[in-house]
Amino acid sequence: MQLTLRTMLLFLWEKAPLQTLLLLSVFLLILAQYLQRRRQHLNYPPGPSGLSRVGYFKMDFKNNHTVLQKFFREYGNIFCTYAGNRTFVMVSGLPLIKEVLVNQDQVFIDRPELPIISHVFKTFGLVMSNGQDWKQQRRFALMTLRNFGLGKKTLEDRIREETRYLTEAIEEEKGQPFDPHFQINNAVSNIICSITFGHRFDYHDSQFREMLKTLDDIMLLQARWECQLFNIVPGIMKFLPGPHQRSFREWKKLESFVKHVIKQHKEDLNPDETRDFIDAYLKEMSKENIHSSFHEENLVFCTLDLFLAGTETTSTTLRWALLYMALYPEIQGKIQAEIDRVVGQSRQPTMADKENMPYTNAAIHEVQRMGNIIPFNVPRVATVDTTVAGYHVPKGSILFTNLTALNRDPNEWATPETFNPEHFLENGQFKKREAFLPFSIGKRVCLGEQLARTELFLFLTCLLQKFKFQAPPNTQLTPNIRYSATLSPASYQICALSRVM
Ligand code: HEM
Ligand SMILES: *[C@@H]1O[C@H](CO)[C@@H](O)[C@H](O)[C@H]1NC(C)=O
């Protein structure tokens, strides 16, 4: 029976994917209509109903924000929508975002099950795990990151050493146009790799290049509508070919890379020396504890999570930074003037310089605000029935917080659509802004925030100390977006002119 259903679906999919999709949509719509009727007596947040919901799907798959924009205007700071039997709640505006992520942090502490991810990670890792397991893993990861140099001199040294490699690689471009994507990706990744795997990878290491390419492919595949549809009807989609299947194959590559590294660590584990995160984890595993979530499968996925989260986000932010530097040469000039004044050319910048460099610090914050790389935050789920802004939000609702709206809120920013470091300055001093939440907030706040901030400051100041970034001759750069799991800049070419005479 299952086989015939599968064959039929495959046949439909291959002969007429669009018609099959329409058929599926109609089915979902009828289901949603039925569920809606059951919800009507409850005080749910407002949201689109009937046919306009098809518009929601269309928007989500194509990453076209316009349809949602209309809903947003219509429904205000909280609205909900349904897909299949799931309720999605979207919250906007600083007061409500703080209400759900801070005041109700216990209610929204868990991640929802997203089939496209849980198909690979099951319930393991740091980012998507829940409950006691998540608590144990998060505490351990934070402690281990700290032991391997977070907030200490050693980590700064690692990053400064890496910037020397990066500077050399960029010098090899000799001021000619080049796409900095790969070098930046590798340099950033090397920091988390040296913490988790115990060493960095040479920029010419073809196997590691392949891993970074795989990671990038996965990020791009996540934005495809087939992967979104997998989240809604995994039972059907798992029988159908498409980019979701490719993403699973790519995940396998990363998984076996990590497994290989773990195997090597097990072979040369030294009881007297803990070299890195994997060593620390292996030692934790050997402790007797039957309720422990520390086992080899979890080690694989925690390592993968750190590798992933530690590479993609920071590297994307740095690529936005270089692009904005080239787009706003005066701002770049002011940062360089500050570097020359505070650091000079004879030594590398350090974290201790940061407090004397308010302009640079403000510009980095502004890159993160404009870059807006995680537009709807990482989703949470309501663990119990709750009330938000007077509306009933049932247990199981998937919560998104609209960070785009926060980053572009005209009530918070003087020039919301324009790159302007003054947003974070007051009388020449750095000014913290409450509406700046790229790392989110609350108990599940980004685990790598401090690491990311250190990397962003050191990489950017070291690069701007040595190079002036500008558009290639006769080329107009534009801040176009590439839609993937994060919002990254569309690939661009840039020239890095040496500043050192
Ligand atoms: C510019 C760089 C970064 C940005 C913008 C960023 C942003 C975020 C955001 C928005 C979340 C979701 C938090 C929430 O649900 O409230 C998150 C979670 C996370 N981030 Fe980052 N992140 C960055 C860098 C890093 C780095 C370098 C690491 C490496 C250690 C990292 C590791 C994680 C992990 C493990 C989580 C999951 C935490 C949990 O669920 O408990 N991130 N990040
Ligand atoms: C998020 O906020 C932006 C900016 O206000 C808006 O254009 C967009 O429609 C909102 N998205 C959702 C899903 O609410």
C-alpha cells in the first residue's frame, strides 16, 4: 500500500510538480479551514483567513516579504497564521519582543520541531535540543568555550594570528578585484575549528574547502520552497526527490567529516591534556552517569552546531562589513583615522583598544543592524498555553520575533534605511541601544555572542588597518541580498588596496 502511494506521488511529482503542489495546497487549505472552525471560539491573535493564506505560502517560499508586509500593517504587532495543524505567531516591536523573550522566557524556552532540521539532528545538538539535555549541553559548551580562551588572552591571540593569514591571502590579490567570500569564510571558521577540533585549516586545504562549500550549499538549500514544504508535510516530501534530499546528502558529508575528526581524537586522547572541545567532551562522556546526555551521537551534533553557527553568521556579517566599507568610503576613512590614532601601524589592534574606538565599535553595530542576517530570529515554541498582548497563544505555537521590523523601526532609529554609525553614538561616545538584538535576548540568547563580538572587532580592525576596500573600477556596488538560511550579501567583487606605504 505504502509503495503504491509512494509510486503515485513520485509519478505526480515528476510529471507535474506545480499541479502536485497546488493539489497539496488545496488539501492543506481545507485542513486549515477545518481547524480554524475549531479555533473560532478562542481568542487567538488576528491573522489572515481563507484564500489569502495561500498568499502566505507563496510569500514564504519565494522569500518575498511584500505579502506579509500587508498582513503586518493590517494586524499590528502580533498576528498568527496556520500551516497544516501548526500555529505560527509573529511578534514585532521592542515591548512585545521583550515580553515573549524575557518576561515569558520560561514559556518560550524550547525550540519547535522543524522536520527539515530534525531529520538530520534528531533531538541532539545545541541549537534545536530541548529540556534537560539542552540545559546540560549548553552549560557544558559555555564552560568549555570559556576554558579554551573566551574572554582570555589566548583566544585573542588565535584571532590575531588568523588575521595575519587572512591579510597575507588578501595581499596576494594585489589590489585586483576579487570575491572575498571564501577567504573570510575560512578565516572565521578557523577560530571555532581551533576551539572544537584543536587546529586551523590552511586556505589551500582542498578537503576543508569542500566542507565550507558544503556548508554554504546547505544554507542556500534551506531557503528553497521544497525544504519549507518538508517542514509542513515531511511524511509526503520524504518520498519525493528535490533540494531537500540534496540537503540531507550534504549534511551527511559534514557529519562524516566531524565523525572522522572525533575518531582521530579518540585514538590519541591524552588523559593529562585536554586540547579542545572534543577532548573535553570525550572526557565528560567517560564519567559514569546513566542520565547523562553526553554520548557520541550528541558529540557529533554539538560539534556540528558549533562549527555551523560559529562559521556562517560571523562570516556573513564580515562580508556585509566590507561591502558597506566600500559603499561608504567616508565612514571607512573615519574608522581608519581612529585606528591610526589609537593603534597606529606598528602593532595589531587588541580588545583593550575597543573602548578607545567608539566610532569603529558603532560602525560594527551598524553593520549588524543593516545586515539583519537572521530576520525572524531562531524560532521558539510555547511550552504551555499562554497570553500575549491579551491574545490566547496555545501550547505548541511556533514563535517568530520580527528582528527586521526592530532593525528598521522608525521609532528607534533616526535613519532606519541608511547605513549610519551615528545611531550608536552620543557626543562622540558609544551608545548602547536596547533595540539592537541581533544575538536575540533571554535564556536562549546566542551562545557565541561574546566570541562573535571579539571576532568582528579584531578581524575588521586588522583588515582596515592594512587595507582600503573599494569597488572595482567602473563598477557600482549595491547591497543586494542573497536569500539563504541567513540574509547574506549577493556575491560581489571588491578591491583591497594596501594602506601601508
Ligand atoms: C554575528 C554573529 C552571530 C549572530 C548574529 C548570531 C545570532 C544568533 C541568534 C539570533 C540565535 C538565536 C537565539 C534565540 O533563540 O534567542 C543564536 C543562537 C545560537 N548561536 Fe549564534 N550568532 C552569531 C555567532 C555565533 C557564534 C560565533 C557561535 C559559536 C559558538 C554561535 C552559536 C550559537 C548557538 C550554539 C546557538 C543556539 C543557542 C541555544 O539554542 O541555546 N553563534 N545565534
Ligand atoms: C517584519 O517587519 C518588516 C518591517 O516592518 C515588515 O516589512 C515585514 O512584513 C514583517 N514580517 C513579518 C513576517 O511580520
